Amino acid sequence: MQEGTSAITFLRPTLTEHVLLVTAATGHVRTAELRKSAQDPLEGFSGQSASPTLPLAYRATLIDPARALHDLHKLAVPESASDADVFEMLRNAGHLDGGTASQWLEKIVFECLARMPAQNVTAGHVSDATHLILEKTERVKSIKAADFRKAGWMCRCFTTERYGVSAPQGAVIVALNLLMARPRIEACVDAILATRALPTFELRSWPDSIGNNALARATEALRVEGQSDKSAPPEIADVYNHNCKQLVMKTRKKSSSGEIDAAMIKLRIDPAEFFRVRED
């Protein structure tokens, strides 16, 4: 037996526990990713909900700004109005609130005006661009709740859009990977000791050996600790309550039909990755 293999044999318990801890940490990272996808879908997004749906984000980032542009264009500005008069009219009409964002916008406007002559930008160019923008945003500003309902978007969240499962179902998949981790880690160590290639795991598998109750308990713990979704309980309930069991069974059914294969791959935790030698 080679010296390195002997060392692994001696350190096997420590090595196994260490990789198990790294796997658990990865599970927490996956849970945090689910939470971020649900609660912070767009960088800088300032919506009105802790877990915005697609329609809410669409309205806040596209529809409402488009409507504001069209309302702004309707503002009757006299030819004799000065820049200060125009900004006063904008504030009175509710387009500017006088806050930091409004002050920043006013600064940008004057910077653009100062640069226009050097770039040969005329009032005619601005007028043409304005009409083009209004034309392109006409359909966007007219989108209504009925359109989202027809598209099936009313309750669709960003986690479902990005992973193919809801955040609670994603937590089930992460918990499943954690429950499968120890035998997979042991298989990797066995392969190293036997100087074989690392094993390849079916990352969409759902072993019958893992019961619904055990998985429900692990899922609940993950959701409580990571607060992966808006429905996550604040604390772990009594074991006899069987919290998350219906969630587990629903997710298992989707897995059996192949409906969530993409999510099973995206949220996988493959212990073999921790044993591979990097050639950076």
C-alpha cells in the first residue's frame, strides 16, 4: 500500500467528517442562493415586496417607468419656461419628489445639456429620440394584470423562473443531497484507497432508502436556518407535527416524473468534486 493511501486510511474518519462539513456548508450556500433568488431577484431592485413575483418586478422596472415617460411627455411646458420653471413643474406634477434621486437626476440633465453642443446634438435629435422611445414603450405601458394572468405569471416567482422549482421545493432538493452525502463520501474514499477513479453519482436520483419523514425534518431545518422562502417557519416544530411532509411528497412526485430534472442538477451537491485534484 502506498504511503499516501496509508495516511488516508489512518485519517479516514477525520477526512470523512471534514468533507461532510464542507458538504453541509455547501447546502447552506445553496439555501442562501434560493433565498436571494426569491427576495433579491434584480440587483438594485426596489420593489414593494420581500419576495417579489414576476409581475411586481415587471411593473416596477418596466411598466411604471414607461407610464411615467408618457405622462411626462403630456406635460404642457411654455416656450418661455426656464430650466428652474420646468423642474418646478415636474415637482408639482409628482414626477420629482425633491429627494436624493431627484437631485441626482437634475444633475444628470444639466450635464447632458452641457455636452450636447460638442456632440452636435440638437433639439431635433432629442425630439426624434423622444418619439422613438414613446413608440417603443407604448405596448409596455399598456400591460395589465389580465395579461400576466393569461401568461400564467401572476404568482410566478424568480426562484421558479431560474431553478424550475419554488424555493421550498428547492430546499427539499438540497436536504436530499445532504442526506445522501455520507455514503457518497465513503464511496469516494473507498475509490481513493483502491486507486480507482472517483465514482460518478446520478444527481437526479431519489433513493427509496430516504424516507419522507426524515427528508421533511431535514428540509424544515434548512428552511428555518436559512429562511429560504417567505413561508419558512421561524423555528422547528415538534417532530410529530410532520411539517414539510406534504412538500416533500409533492417534490418527490415531480422528481419521479422528470419534471424537475433541471433543478436537481442545478442544486446538486456532488461530494466527488471535493476530492478532485485541481490543475490551476
